[in-house]
Amino acid sequence: AQSVTQPDIHITVSEGASLELRCNYSYGATPYLFWYVQSPGQGLQLLLKYFSGDTLVQGIKGFEAEFKRSQSSFNLRKPSVHWSDAAEYFCAVEGNKLVFGAGTILRVKS
Amino acid sequence: NAGVTQTPKFQVLKTGQSMTLQCAQDMNHNSMYWYRQDPGMGLRLIYYSASEGTTDKGEVPNGYNVSRLNKREFSLRLESAAPSQTSVYFCASSDDGFGSYNEQFFGPGTRLTVL
């Protein structure tokens, strides 16, 4: 069975600073990997996804993620964070089910 | 397009009461899902419907039942609510089911409190 670990429960960054959210997965086969974002009081929205090909994936809102098979990681990055990026971010892996990590809450300091 | 809609947005129940959460999608998707979200636990799959006429258990199905009423609608029923079912419930839909690499589209959620 697949599993996802997001080691950071909360992260605070200053507006304009760079961001990296960590995600480690466990899955026996080649995984489908996703990052979703949840703004307060809202449902989840897909930021980006990866299955094969270029290991650096571009998403919406200026986010990107890099798949590293050797580290079983799929970390999310953004070069310059905006106040509107404050939200909860979920990494997910799909095998026979879609399994979500526990989430990382991002706070942005002005 | 409204996407995925859920009713109600908020609900308070007493222990032992029953209720049905409604979900509808207008994207002509084949697959629909019910998740619950609890602090520090991410989203956990309760039930899903890969296609009209089929339903399957997810990770946490106990205490719940579902009905895929037609292609658009997928309801979740709590027959006898318990405080442990206090949670935020999300419905989602996608073109096809698990293993198809499809994006899931989520509704805005139902916040349920069981006293």
C-alpha cells in the first residue's frame, strides 16, 4: 500500500522569500504524484502532477515540483512567495487509491 | 459550470441522529469520491464510485453508506451519528477512477459536528 509523509506541519516564510515543502512517498511501483492546495474554508485544488518524463514539473500559480526517485521525494517549490499563497498544501500518491499526506500549513509574513 | 456542489455546508447533529450529505457534479465525470478531513490526518477516503452503478469501500467506511443515484449525484449517509464522525466531508469527482492519473475536483466541503 502507498503512503505519504509531509514532515513539516507548519512553515512560516516571509513574503518574497523562496519556499520548499517536503514530501516523501512509499509505493512499490512507479507512482502518480500530486500536489493540492486548500485555502481556508475551501476544497482542494490541483497545483501540479507527475507520472513520467521530465522530473521537474511546472504547475499553476508559479509552483514547481521535482521528482527524485532515489530519495522517494516530490518536493514543492516556489521562488518567491506571495501573501495569497498562505494555505494548506497536500502531497498525494495514487496507486490503487489516492492517498494524501497530513498536510503542511504555510504562513506568510509580510 | 458549478463543478462539484455539496449540501449542506454546515450541520450539527445529536448522537444517534441520521443524515444524508448530498453531492452533485456537472462535469460528466464517471468517478466520484467521499473523503473526510481531520486535523493532522489529511484526507481519508470513505467510499468511492468508479462508475455509475458501482460503489466500493475506502479506508474508513464504518458508520457510513453511499448511493450513486445517477452519473451526477453521489450521496453519503450517516445512519446513527457518533461524535467520532465530527469532521469536514469532501466530495470529489474525476473523469476516471484510481490508476488513471486524473485530477480530482473537490467540492467546498460540509462541516459536520456530532454532539
